[in-house]
Amino acid sequence: MTGASTHPLPSLPLAGLVVLITGAASGIGAATALEVVSQGGIAVLVDCDEAPLRQTAQQCAQGTLCFVADVTELPAMLDVVAQTLSVHHRLDVVFANAGVAAFGPVAHVDPQAWQRCVEVNVFGVFNTVRAALPALVKHQGYVLINASVSSFAHPPAMSAYAASKAAVEAMGNVLRLELAAHQVGVGVMYAGWVRTPLVEEGALHPGFVRLRATMPAFLNQETSAQDTARVIVRAMSKRQRSLFIPGWLRILFALRSLLHLPFAERELLKAAPDMEQSYLDGLASEGALASSFGPRERERTLARAKQKNK
């Protein structure tokens, strides 16, 4: 009798599954890509920031596919899916995660920044899912949409972000009904504060800092991108219809109809004039683009403008 175990080793949760992730260069997307690979999956990475995207791909595994693409362009996403299928011959999971935030009161926010936020966060999700659907239907796959807690909690100066996240939450709920007969699972993700470059850039804006100051300590707690990624990959393996990060947000979700009653908005009403003034101060000193976007999206906007004027 040898000492070897007679029980087969359990397979990894995502063994052999091809997982396409948008917004994969940093934050939640990058952490999820690494977690996918650690759980046996094959990550396919998409982002518009080339250098950090390729760095993430190198950390995943040799030969990891990565595509520099703008999710707001449907032809680009169709090409990403076509190239993925030409290499891996299947697509099992899509994580529509790419997103940006625009900050500022509706009366003063830069209109182009507001529009860009909606284009990335709404049309980007649509383009990603639309491009991938034929392959997902063929392989009875799974779609996960990053809707954020902002889909049902709508603070001042965040109209573009809140509106876009509410829209993709609705899109996910509709997709779940449409795709059930095709055995394609659909999940909607509701995350609070996650330590990502997007949140770190928000801390540079006095109005954003004032917003967070209205919240009690338990609502201000941050989750690491790595812990968030572990919850996401577990949801992928179980094809969950909803996931909350941290888990107690499901209680807030259940009480969402109360969040915009007068008693719940009291602190936000006090903060709104301060946030508007801080935005106007930034507008006067830095200009509309700097006041409405964080540094990374500001650089992307300037690069797109430069390319367009060539």
C-alpha cells in the first residue's frame, strides 16, 4: 500500500474557462485578471491604457492576450472578440468592468466629461456584451456587469456616474431575462469603496472628500482590489445573479427605496453647497476638464483630442 492519495485533486473553479475583462489595466480589472489565472482560467485583457495593460498581462501568464481598445467603439470590441476566438476558440465569461467617473454639479460640470462618462460606462458595457453574445450563447457562458453601489445611491456632484451605473444595472436585469432561455447567466455587481486608482484620484478633489465626510465610518470602509477580485471570481464560478462587496451592502440594497427620503438625505443636503463651491473654486483655478476628471482620464481626453486634430 503506497502513501499516495486515492482521491483526485479538485479542479480549480475556472479551469479552462476563457474570461474577457475590460478595464483590466488597473484596479478591480487587473486584480480580477490575476485571480482568474490563479483559479485556472484564461484571462483576456482589454483596456485603453497600453503600458499598464501589458504589465498586467505579463503578470498573468505567458501568452496572455491583451488588447488596447476603447470600449465605446463597437467595431473595436467585435475585433477583440474575433481575435480571442481565433486563438482560444471559445469565450465563457465576460466581465464588463471598464468605467470612468465625472465629477461636478449638473449646472457646472463639463458637458464633454459628463458625456464621456456615460459613453464609457453605458455604451462600453453594451458594446462589450453585444460583441461577445454569440460566443457566450454558443458556450452557455456568463456575463458580469459592474454596476456599483452608485446604481442605487445617488450623491450630489456624481450625476453622470450614478446615472450610468443605474443604466447598466437595468441593462443587466433585462439581459438576465433575455438570456435565461439560452442558458447564459447574468450577474450584477454592487461594490462600495474599493481601493483603486479611481477612488485614489477622487481623494484629490476637495468636493469628493467632502462627500465622503457625510458618511458614517462603516460606509466609508474600503475593500482591497485583491479581496474584491476573490469575490468576483467566486461569483463567476457560481454564476451568481448578484454580488455585494462588502457583503453587508445587500442590506442597503434591500432598503434602497429609503435612501432618498428626506431623513436619509439630510447630511448630503448640508454638503451639497460646500461641494458646489469647491468645484467652482477648482473650475476657476484649474479649468473645466481638470475639475471634472481625475488625472488619468484627463490625460486620455487630451490624447484623444490631439489624435483627432492630427
